[in-house]
Amino acid sequence: MTNAAIQDKDSSTPAGWGTPEREPLLSPDALEAWRTATRRTREIAIREGWTRAEVARRSDLPASTLTQFLDGNYAGNVLAQAAKLTKWLDAYEATRALSAKMPAVPGWVPTPTAEKIIKTIFFCQMLPDMGVITVGSGMGKTITAQYYCENKPSAYLVTMRPTTGSVSTMLHEVAQALDVPERNPVKLDRAIGDKLKRNGRHTVLIVDEAQNLVDRAIDQLRYLIDQYGCGLVLMGNNELYSRSGIGKPREGYGQIHRRVGPRLTQLKPTEKDIATLIRAWSIDDADVAQLLHVIGRKPGALGQIGKTMQGAAVLAASDGKPIDIGYVRAAWQNRGGEEVHS
């Protein structure tokens, strides 16, 4: 039976989710199980806007099996398939109910350090110039760069890994981030340059985790500024900071050191950073806020606050209670944190 054949007469019903025109020949118990599983699947799929393929993916059932089951044409063990589908439906509804009780997770938060990162990127984009941003782990440099690119034209973000440190792998990673289709390694840097060319636009390339790049790869990026007039921002850890020309320049890297303009270095969050993030979580409990201030000064900084609050929210929601200092303390210790006192 085709999907079209099982459409409701109501044309507003999404394709594939109409009521079946016939039911399979089953025992009363099996038929009731099939009816219940089919109805619940249909209701959830329509509510969430899912196709049959999406339901098959989420429920981990073969698409052909699901289609035959829903259409009443499945020739195998209907009770077994109904049980599998019901198990997924129950788990999905339980997760959805738990999620509804959890507080909203803040997205980008305009902490003072995040504002400094934005100003540094903007400076490099407008001049153009080459900047180096060294911010401690968990202080929001990546999400701030993402926020910047989402809200500014001609801004591009690429993240490096230990496996993309060489010149060639770095260029391929940049090309992918910029949607540059060129794959010929001889022409790749020029194709990237054409995409970043200033040419009436203020362009900037933000390279996150840039400490993973070898010096020749950083020099290749420096070439983009000189040749194509784009801005460049390197973000990374303290190793990148020392390589970028702070103090006595390293022998043989004068071109890189000379090209570095603005530098932002902040390895620990400020008290204002921590307070801003706590406010973003809408924390009203003074004891919880004080404890989070302590956690925010631990390694991992602001990221520790977010992870701990998410864990506390799950623990509290599972008990049907609001977040309090006990849940926050438990969530911190569940993540391997030592005992802390506010």
C-alpha cells in the first residue's frame, strides 16, 4: 500500500501519516498493540514534523520494516516490532517531559571578556590586521567567535586540530570552512585568497585552536593578509601566545612577529565574567550563586559553571524539584570535582 493510499481525507495531514485504511489480521492482543503503537507514532511524528524516515532513524528501526508495520502489511512478528516501537516511544516521551522541566541553557553570554574578544576581531576585520587571542579554557572564546560570524558579514571561522597542523591540511580545512570547491593543492591557496579578497568587503578569517598549526602554516596564513588584504585572528592557548612574538622575537620568524597587531591575553575569568554568566542562568538563590563563583574560578572556568548547572538541572528535574545548592554541589562532584565550600 502506498503512502498516498493511507492519507486522511483532511489535506492538512502530513504525507505518510494518514490513518491506515485497513488493519492487519491479528489476534486481539496483537491488534491492540499495533493500534496503540501506530497511533502514538503518528501523533508524535505530526507534532514534531517528522517524516517516516526520521522516525525510522530515531527509533532505530529499518525504514522498510517501519513502513510495512505502519501500513498494516508487516508479515513478521508484529508484537515484537510493536514492543520495540513502544520502548522508543516511552523513552522519547520521558526525555521530553524531563526536558520541559529543565531551565533554558544560555547561548552566547556577553561577558566582559567576550566583549573584548569581539572588539579584537572587529579591529582586525576593519583595518585589516592580524590579531592573537589567548583566552583560558572554558572562557567562551569559541562560542564568541561563532556569535561574531553569525552576526557580521564576511567573517569566517575555522577550527584546527592536531591532525590539521601542516600547511596542506590547514589549507584544506580553511577551504572547507569557506565552501571553496578547489581541491588542486597547487591552486588551493589562491582559491582561498579569492574568497577572502577584500575587494570592497571587510573580510576576516578566525582560526581557532591555532596552537595546533606549525609555524609554516601560520606563515601561510600571514600571506593571505599581505596578498589579499583580509583580516586574520588566531585564537588558542598559551603556546600560541609565546609563539606570536611576545617578548624577544624568535629567530627566523620576524615576518610573523611583525604582522601581529592586537593581542588579547586573559587566562582566567574576571569576577565580572563569572557574575554575568550566573545572571544569565537566572540564579536567584544566593547560596547557589556563591558556590558557582567558587566553581568558576576552578580550571575550566566559565565552562565549569555551565556543565555543572546542566547536571544540577537533570538531577533536580528527575526528582521533580527546583535546583538548589544540594543539586549543584552533587552535580559538581559527579563531574569529578573536589568538594567545594561556598
